[in-house]
Amino acid sequence: LSRYEQAAPLLQRALALQRTVAPGDHPDTASLLGTLGLIVAEEGGLDSAAALQRQALDMTRRLYGPRSIRAAHVMNNLAWVRLQQNRHAETERLLLDAISMLGGPRPDSAAVVDAARARSTLAILKMRTGEYEDAERLEAAALALRERVLPPGHPLIALSLSNLAKVLEDSGRSLDRALPYAERALSLRREIRGDSSV
């Protein structure tokens, strides 16, 4: 069994117990719904994952408010599932809403990381629809946000560098510009792993 296949039954039991102990809306219930949704998505159960994320989002909105940072975090998760389902219009709407909710005057580092994630996911959507200039702009913004709040060797910075290189490469017009980002991503990953592996 994969680690996801092992984790799903444990989370389902934890969710059932949580609902017994604390019926109705509860922060722990919302968190378990969202986490289970992510695990189910990794197993390929996208319809079930979307339903779980929708439950988590509805509960989070009731608990914290419809425009809360916590709600935006769950919207990010739901948007990722919808992207895998090729629900492009809904994915874009969710991500644009999340970005607007996370753009407060003094966001904390967690909100900035979530805002970067929303932009990066939206960049993937734009790549799939052939809108490479928008994808480059969004991924560059995600990279800038991550570099602002994360330590220099963080894996998410390496991910943004790699994504930006891919955007530039796939556009077919910016191979020379893609190479420095790809090299930086490779160097960071080697540092993270502590050896010369990719």
C-alpha cells in the first residue's frame, strides 16, 4: 500500500470520531475534511476529493468568515482538485478570489505563501490554455513572494524556479531565459539533498 492508501482509512476514522465528539461545525473537523480531500485526490478520487474540499470550505467559511485567510487556504486546495478535473473556469474563479482575499495590507508569512501558491496554480492553468505571458507573470510573482518570506534554500523556492523555467521553455520563445532559472532550481535541490543528485 502507498502512504496515501494507508493514510486515508486513518483519516476517515479520525473524522468519524471527531464528528462524534464534536458534532456540527468545528475547526478540527474542517481541517480533517480538507486533509482527507488532499489524500483522496492523490489516490485519484477527484470527485470525492472535490466534495470533501467543498465541505471543508463551507465549514471554514461558517467558522471564520467567507473572506477569511483560512477560507482562502481551503479555496487553494479545492482549486487544485478542480484543475486536475479540467474545470478551468471554476479553478480560475477560485484562485482569483483566493488571491484577492490574501492581499491584505499586512499579510503574515502563511498568507503570503498561500498567495504564492494560488498564483503558481493559476500559472499552471494559463500554461494549459496556452496563455504563456500570463503564466510567466504569475509564476514570477509567486517566486518573488516565496523569496520574500521563505529561507533562501526552501524547496518551494526551488519549485517556483523550476516552474518558471518550464513556462519559458514551453512557450518556445525564451529558452535562453529559461536556463538560469533551471540551473538555480537544480543547484537549490542539490543543496537541499546535500549531494549532487537532482
